[in-house]
Amino acid sequence: MKKTVLITGASTGFGFQLATKLFENGFNVIGTSRNPEKFKGRVPFKLLRLDISDDESIHSFTKELYDQEQNIDVLVNNAGFFVTGLAEETPARIGMKQFETNFWGTVKLTNALLPKMRHFKQGKIITIGSFLGLIGHPNLSYYSASKHALEGYFKSLRFEVNQFNIKVCMIEPRFYKTNFINNATATQGNIKDYDGFRQKIHSFYNNELNNAPEPAGVADAIIRVINSENPKFSYPVGKGTSMILTLQQFFYNAFENVILKGVSKAV
């Protein structure tokens, strides 16, 4: 029997790559998009309308979903967006919007689907977090905070739903080449004290993104988790993840020097 996999934000980036690979491998794939009509005829899988930042959209989507499907075997929480900007220069309203989508939208959709998973006593909830949910980077404070919040929420949820044979996992990729970065909301700096630092950081990230790998590796990692009978909770994905995690946790000065050296080379 085909497994049914629901993937939010499936029209581009990681979500599209994953949905296409799963569809080609015989899974029943349902993707979501805020504007599915834009992609009509361009995706091979079913694409339904969903805006995870809108409670009404979540409600109507859930009804439509269960009118068509008895149950979802795997939920992949992928939808979200990216805010960049130094912490002091980013307005709180933008930070709140970041949390409304990345954190609250993900949590609300998960809770909308949990009753069916509990009823059938099986399921997987796989959330696309970020390497930045495990460490902190300059210029990405609100995005990093929203991903840290998801880590904490799902760490707790996994204990509560394990009794129902529901597995909870986090995928934590480093930087990859996707439209997600290109569609970021960037705040404009206006505090002169940060001018030199801001310029160096922007140069550093441009260098990182120019050398970032294609996203296929992330999709492959998620498929391995989907196929695993007993997946673990945390899956950092990307070159050098273990070293960087260790540096920031135990050797902060060394971690800072790595970034600054990278900045000086990129300038």
C-alpha cells in the first residue's frame, strides 16, 4: 500500500525536490502552496492551497485534505520564509511575522493533523528546521530564533506522541542553493555603528551562498528518514556540521574567528 506524504511549501526549493522524488518513487504525494494555480501543469503531484500563517486557511485545508484522504502517513513541515538583518535593526513586527509563519504556522498545522494520527496510532512528523536552529549566526537572529523554537517544541512533542507510535524528527540543513534565500525579507540597516560589520557579514554570506551545494542532498536525507522504521530526532545535513556545532558550543572564540576569517577572505 502506498504511503501518503503531505509536504507543505512544495512548489519550490527543498519541498519541490522532495515531493518530485517521492512521487517518482511511488508515494502518494500531496503538496501545498499559497498559490497552487501558478504551478498548474508544472508539478506532477497533487498541490492544494494552504497558507500556514492563516487559521482559516489551515481549517479549510484540513477539511479538504480529509475529504480526499483517510489519513496521512508522513507530514513534512517545510513551509516558511527567511528574515535577514541585524537584531537591533530589525523591527519587532517583522520578527513577529517570522514567528507567525515559521513557528506558529507549523505548530498549528501539526496540531490540526495530530488527531487522525493518534486515531490510527501511527505516523511521522518531519520538520525542516535549520542548522541555524542549533547555532547562532550574525544577521539571522529572528530566523534562527524561530528555528530554535521549533527544536524545543518538537523535542517535547516527541515524548507526548511516542505512545501513539508517532515519530517526530527534525532535519537541520546548512546553506543550500534554493529560491528560499532569494525570496528572503531583508531589513535595511540604519545604525551607523554597525556599518563596517554589516558590510563584512554581507560579503561573508554572499561567499557562502555562491559556494553552497544543490538541495538534492537534503531531499535524499528526508527520504531516508521517511523509510526508517526507528528514526532519531535530529538530522544535521551538510558538510562540516559536526565541527561547527562543536566549535560554537565549546569553543566560541574559535567559532567567531572562523567566521571573521571567512569574512576577511570574502571582502
